[in-house]
Amino acid sequence: MNQVIVEKPLTHVTGDAYLKPGIHPTMWCPGCGIGTMMSAMLRAFEELGFSHSDTVVVTGIGCTGKLDDYLVTNALHTTHGRALAYATGIKAFNPKLHVVVVMGDGDSVTIGGNHFIHAARRNIDVTAIVLNNLNFGMTGGQVSGTTPGSSLTSTTAYGNPERAFDICALAETAGANYVARTTPHHGWEMQALIRQGLQRKGFSLIEVVSPCPPHYGRHNEMRDTSDMLHWIRDQALPVERYRELTPVERRKHFPVGTLVDLQEPDFNTCYELVRERAGHVNGGKVK
């Protein structure tokens, strides 16, 4: 007797419409959070109705730099640390586009730190998604600007003597309109935070904390994916709970959720305002 298989309609978004056919499996290592991040981002695209033609995904160099190869949206693969500079030019030229910049911690705030600061300061209307794997993962696990102090990497054999950047605090201080942090342990929350960031005007940052198992994890007791997820579970706290901790207690944790949500005018809005103001001053001769 032949079994009849009835396919039930999906009750949730998948993001598959933004993926090239036959791309699986992806190149990322087991336990890497980039695949989870990409899935959450594409589902958020689908929820918001982004089209292939009005969306531009900009990447730099590193493990995240491969992501644009899997997409059917507009994409721009740029140089190391310069993804935000290219994205700024795209958005300034065509404000109607949805511009999303996907970077690693090395690409965004170590090599590209100056561009990161000024993109947030300008409040350019792009969404930056940063996969923070706490080292330079693609090139051998070297120390980066976000590697926690005392951690072991391939270039800090005795432990990292430097203090780490707080990517979210840096974005907030520089003037970002929206700042959030999440992890692969918080999959559905990640999708919601990315969706919120995509909807906000101005510079939006979503940091995804996901230690690199083959390099950072191997040196710091997180060789397996389960070890990494347990570390995240123990370290990450909802922002409301985190703010109740003492300064000493906060050293053992990091907050997840929406950290900043402002309504300051974005770069393109400010640009049009100064053009209009200049036109009034100069008798309307500004082109």
C-alpha cells in the first residue's frame, strides 16, 4: 500500500527566497554562529518584505566575508575593515536601498575601527551585524580587539595582556540610534533584534557574540559547540538583570537584548536639512 504524504503549508518564514539554490552545506565550521546569524537575517528580510533588488548586503574580509556569495540580493564584497565605508557611500547615493553590513569583530572594530566610529557618529542609515567570535578566525585565531583579557590565542600564548573593546558601548558612545546584542543561544530573539534594527532609521548595530570553536574555543575550554553554548548561557543575561548587578558582578557577564533605541535624525535627513537651509541663505541657488 502506497503511503500518501501530505505537505503542510509552512506557518513561519524561512528566508530561503534570498538564498542561491544548492549552496548547502556552507563553508563555516561546526559550531560557528555565522550560519545562525545569516538564517535570522534572511528570515527578518522576509518578514519585512525586502526585495532582492532593493537590498544590498555588504561584506568585508574574514569568515563573514563569504556570506554574500550565498545570496541572490545585491551584494558588495569589499576590502578588510572597509565594509562600512563602502556601505556609507551606497546609502548616501541611494537612500531608498536597504543597506546591511555583515562583519566580524576583526573587520568591524579592529581593522575597521575608525570607519565603525564614524558610521555611528554620522548616524548613516545602515544596519551593521557583527559576528563577534573573539579572534581573527579565518587567518589562524590571532588576538583581536574583542579578545577578552587573559585569553589564550595563537598570538597570545601566555594570555591576552590587553583590554577588549565593548562593541555595543563603542557604538552607543559614537552615536548609534539602535544597539543590540544577542547570541546563537538566543535564536528567535536574534531574529527579532535584527528585524528591529532593520526597521530603525539611522545607524543600527546588532552584535552576535559567538566564540570561534576551532581557534578561540580550542584554547579556552570551548572546543565543542555545546561547550560554547553553555558558556554563552552562563555569561549572557537579559539587559534588565544585568543592570541590577554590581560593577564587580558585571565583569563575569554581558547583557543581551536592546541596549539603545533612539530617534535621532539619520545622515540623509540631516543632509537634506542643511541643503535646504543653505538654499534659503543663498537665494535658492544650491543644486
